[in-house]
Amino acid sequence: MTLAPPFPHSLDAALAQSLAALAQESRLRQLHPWAARSPGCVQDETGRTFIDFASNDYLGLAADPRLSQAAARFLAEHAPGAPASRLISGDHPAHHALEQALAAMEATEASLVFGSGFLANAGTIPALVERGDLIVADAANHASLIDACRLSRADVIVTPHADAEAVAHTLQRERHRVRRAMIVTDGVFSMDADVAPLEALAAVARRFDAWTYVDDAHGHGVLADGRGVVGLVGADAVPDVRMGTLGKAFGVGGGFVAGSSTLVEWLRNRARTFVFTTAMPPVVAVAAHEGLRIATAETWRRTRVADVGARVRRACADAGVVTLGQVPHLVPIVVGDDARTVAIGRALRDRGVLVGAIRPPTVPVGTARLRISCSAAHTDAQIDQLLAELLPLLQ
């Protein structure tokens, strides 16, 4: 007779066992409330200030008072929320104004805003492809893209990172048997600080009658003229669908998809994370619109964040520390061991500096890393402190 394994009987017992395993592997995450934000810094609930090289505030707008002022002016005359979906009674002129500004930035016919970047991906991809279709996805894609591809129920084939030739081989082998095919990739891969080969992928897409979908959450507002990776390529490499966020370079929150007016009209009707959810609060749309305005007008912010990243990379190279990638605002450093990565992150935190300690499953096993996120708000003194505390820990 075969005995049943000694599984925990209660939900809490089972989860406690799994949490203990995560802690043993140095992969247990915890929340750390931050009570206030100032340029380049955050404060905890005790009032202690930390230099923040862990956030995605690339242009230094998250603490810009003009965003708060725009929200306050709106709140003086309007309610903050939208108590329904936009297709019922939650639509507001603030949503349309933001979408028009995003479409202008992207040089597209239209755009559509979502509650977050994750929701934008999770709603858009399943609205475009389904069972009987094919997605060719980059192995390093963000979790939101991975989940969105699964939700679509299309066949998903994962190809090696940034390998357009592998994408071509996959489509050559599989394209004949499916109705639709779509290439799905990040624009900037934030954990590797590199860029998708959009020119080569666009050529493959044309050859095999496939669509291209690019999540450029970490490129929008920062690269080229602010349009992200699209600003780095020619017109023939512009993706069919581009997605971005409003919670990184633009300092607020939310996500968007930009493309043709036909695409946006379809998503209004078929993207489940748009149709079946309460609208983005109009006050958030107003603040995000102001962040977009500032980012567009103040081009010095893109220059400054590039200078910050270049200085960090030079100092690491001079100290013999290898950094990944080439984008200006992200500087990943592979440590390898999960426990050592966490220990370095904790030591920096104890010294008043925050740096992302990134572990599996966010990155592959054995490649745990520190990710330094640069901002236009970082001062020379803050960079000096980061380097003075970080580099000795890596020797």
C-alpha cells in the first residue's frame, strides 16, 4: 500500500512551509514603507533619509512639486476617482487629454491608458492573439509579458535573448500552421540594460507576415527624444504595438498602449483589463499628463541621467567591476550568489544607500545581481556616496 506524503493540511501551514523555503534560499521579499520622497532620496517612517538608486524614477519627476500642484488644482474642482469603467460612466476628459499627449509623443494615431503597465500587457496581448495563433517571445521578457502570453492561449515559443535569427528560424518552421503570428519583446531589458534588436526583428516580421509588440516601459521618456527605443530605429522598424508605463520616467503611475486608431478602437472593445475594470482615477491622469509635459519640455533631464549612468559605469570599470548592458540609466552588476547579493544590498541600506538586490525568479538562477537605477535627480554628492559605499563591498 502506498502512503500519502505528509502534506500540510491547512492553507497557512502549507504557505508557512513555502515561505520558510524562500527565506532559506535568500529569496523572501518584504515590504519597506517609505513615508516621503525628495529628489534622489526617500525617507522611512522614522525620518531617516536614504539615497535611492533602486527606483525607476529615471527623470527625477516622482518628487517634482509640479505634479502635486497639477493634482491639487484638479482636486479643487473635481472628484479624485472614477467609480466605473470608462465604457460605462468612468470616462473623463483627463483620460482623453493624456491619451492625445501620449499619441503625440509616440507619433501614432492614438493611445489608450490602463491602470498599470502590467494591466496594459495583460489586456492587450490576449486581445490580439488567441488559441490557434503563435507568439514568439524573448527569453528575457518581463513577467507581465510572460503572463499576458499565457493568458492569450496562443502557442508560445520562447527564443534566446535578443536573437533575431532564432526568431526567424521559429517563424520559418511554424508560421504556415497558424492564423496569426506576433513577435513579443521588451524594448529595454532592465535586468541586463540592453536593447531589443528592433531593426532585425522588424525585417523578420515583414518576411513572415508577423506583427511586432514591444514593451518599452524602461525606455520611454529616457532614450532618444523620449520615445524610447522607437526613437533609435528607422521608420521601417517601428513596432505595430508599443506599450509603456507612466510610473517610471513620468513619475506617477499607469500604463498605455500606442498605435493605430484601429488598434486602439479594438482594445477599447476587447482588452479585458480595460473593459472590465474601474477607470484610472482622473487625478492620476492629470498628474501623469503633467509629468509627460515636463519630460518633453525639459530635455536636460535625459542628458543628466545619461551622465549619471556613465559616471557610475566608469567608476566601476576603473575598480575592475564588470557591468552589464549599455543603456544610460541602468547599471546591473552580476554578483551570482543570492545570499551575497542580499548581504551587499543590506549593507548598503545600513549605510543609507538603496540599490536593488535582484534574485531569482526575476533573473536566472546563479545570476543574482545589483541593479543601480540612475536618475536625473541624483547629485554629484549622492553619486560619490554610492560609489564610496558600493565598490569596497564588491572587491
